[in-house]
Amino acid sequence: MDRRRILIIGRNGQVGWELRRTLAPLGGVVAIDFPEIDLTDGSSVRRWLTETRPALVVNAAAYTAVDRAESEPEKCHLINAVAPGILAQEARKLDALLVHYSTDYVFDGAKAGGGGYLEDDPTRPLGVYGRSKLAGDLAVLEAGGRHLIFRLCWVYGTRGQNFLLTIMRLARDRETLRVVRDQVGCPTWSRMIAEATALAVQQTLAAPDPAAFTGLYHLAASGRTSWHGFAEAIVRAMPPEGRKCTGVEPIATAEYPTAAKRPAFSVLCCDKLKRTFGLQLPDWHESLLAALDVEREPPLAVARASAASPQPALSPGGPEGPRSGPEPLRTGDGRGGTSTP
Ligand SMILES: NC(=O)c1ccc[n+]([C@@H]2O[C@H](COP(=O)([O-])OP(=O)(O)OC[C@H]3O[C@@H](n4cnc5c(N)ncnc54)[C@H](OP(=O)(O)O)[C@@H]3O)[C@@H](O)[C@H]2O)c1
């Protein structure tokens, strides 16, 4: 019997990378990224769908540079708003299930306190990125096909460019870091997102009514913290021999001006995900420690070489370590205020 065909768009992104592994048991995965597909070009999107004819499409690609989006609104809109609509229309023609990711930045952060934002709370994005993602969600809904939209929060991973790796790099080089304390959210490991996605998809595809679970869900780690709390936890978990940093100073958002305004409160209530699929992500701190265990593991080839000929101890970032080039502090999705003294 033919295996179900799964198309993952955004293979090299934080979430897309993890999805390649977690979705593999559910079917034959075709994973693509720019430039094989260009989400600014509708014909490229349509061609991939008509040629691969997948039963499941997972869109993990997006324009995620929150600050840059303020000066590139058209490109951001094409990728985050127009392309998801086209994907949803094409998926519907094929009767395929579409999985799409959204963001906590569709909210303005005014709901501070309580159990966090619910799926049907009023949205009011503060910037171009949030507006484009919200428009993408609406386009998927309007297409009227089978879909799962997962709204994520503060995504990090052990590869790519993100807050975790940026803080680790800075903590190796600098004695003090200054990080904003007045933005609160749920740091969520991309691997957990991919695991939860696979489990929710499996249940959806197995349901007698194919449209049974169609809808929008909040998907984030349990608990909450500030960017400052997240940074402190990262630095504390680093082995002392690998770090120069002795303290993380809390600063106010006003002390770290950025092109895009960010919500002060981004906590997502994930009760609907739990009620519907029986899924609940672990506490953000527990996941962070698990992610750091993975980050410290040397790649297999290096481990084999080390076993054959003893080497000096590896740095905490593994043999390649996190990127430490001169690039500015891009923290995946442009999140997290880190300021350099
Ligand atoms: N990161 C966060 O903190 C966060 C928080 C909430 C929600 N989300 C959402 O979660 C999803 C996954 O985010 P992520 O952090 O995994 O994203 P990511 O690491 O930034 O990866 C995005 C991927 O999209 C690709 N892409 C960009 N422009 C493209 C284009 N024109 N055509 C085709 N592919 C293109 C990128 O390729 P290049 O690298 O070549 O540009 C990259 O591989 C996104 O929908 C994002 O909006 C993210």
C-alpha cells in the first residue's frame, strides 16, 4: 500500500527541522524550503501542491524577523498572509489536511495576569509581523478546508538563530548581560512543538470524521517567565568552566528600543489542546534543561572520532558550537530583548 505523502514547507527552520523526524512515522515526507519553494510567489506554492499531491501539508515556513518586518511589510505580507491562503485553497482541492503555525504576537499583551490568552480572545497585533500572521490565520480559516492552526509562543531550538543560542554565545564572551524583564511569555522548545504536532495530526487523520478537529489551538510550554528569567535559567544551566557571565541584569523594555513593539504579556492558555488531544507540554524550565542536554551532545561523527583518538574536552556548545559571528542579536522570530553593555 502507498504511504501517505506529507509535504513539509520550511525544512530548515526551527520547527520544520524537528518535524522531519516526528512526522516520518506518519507517511513519506517531502521536506522543502526556500529557494525550492518561494512563498512570495503564488505559482511556486501552487506547483508544489499540484505536483506532490500530499495528504498532509505542514507549513512551518514564515517571515519571522519581527523588527525587519517593519521595513519590509509587503514581503512579510506575501509570505505570512497570502501564501497560507493559497496553501489552504490548494489543500482543500486535494482534500488534504493543512497544519499551519501562528504566533502569540497577534495579541497586544493587555490581558496581563490570569491563565493566559484563550483562542477566541480578541486579537490586536502591535506590529507588521503580528498583523501578517493574523491575516494568514484568517486566510486559512476562510479557505474552508481541513486545518489545524497552532499558535506558538517564544520558540527556541538547538540549531538556527534563537534566544537560547544567542544567550549562550554572549554568556561565554561577556561578564554581564542585560535582558528585558517586563515581557512575559512561555519559552517553547521547537522539538516539543514538533512532537505535539505529530500526535495531534495522528489523531486527526485517524478520526472517523475528517473535519472533527479542524480549528485553532494554543500550543506552548507550561508555566511562564520573562526574557530575563529565561536568560538567567540558561546561564545558570551552563557549566561554569564554559561561561564568563556572572550575572544577568534585568532591564525595562524602554531601555532596549526595537523597531517593532512587542506585547508585554504573551502567555497562551493551552487548555483547548489538552481537552481535544490530551496533550500538555512540560514546564518551560524542564524543557530547557532537556534541550540543553541535546545541545551538549556531540554529533555522532565527532563522538566516534573522539572515541578513536582522545581529544581535549568539547566546549559546551559542541564541536561546532553556536554561531558566534558578528551578526546582530537576532533571536529567532526577532524575540527577546538582550542588550549589550
Ligand atoms: N520563532 C518564534 O519565536 C515563533 C513564535 C511564535 C510563532 N512562531 C511561528 O512558528 C512558525 C515556525 O517558526 P520558526 O521559528 O521555526 O521559523 P524559522 O526558524 O525562522 O524558519 C522559517 C523558515 O521559513 C523559510 N522561509 C522564509 N522565507 C521564505 C520564502 N519566501 N519561501 C520559502 N520559505 C521561506 C526560512 O528560510 P530561510 O532561512 O532561507 O529564510 C526558514 O527555513 C512560524 O509560522 C512562525 O511565525 C515562531
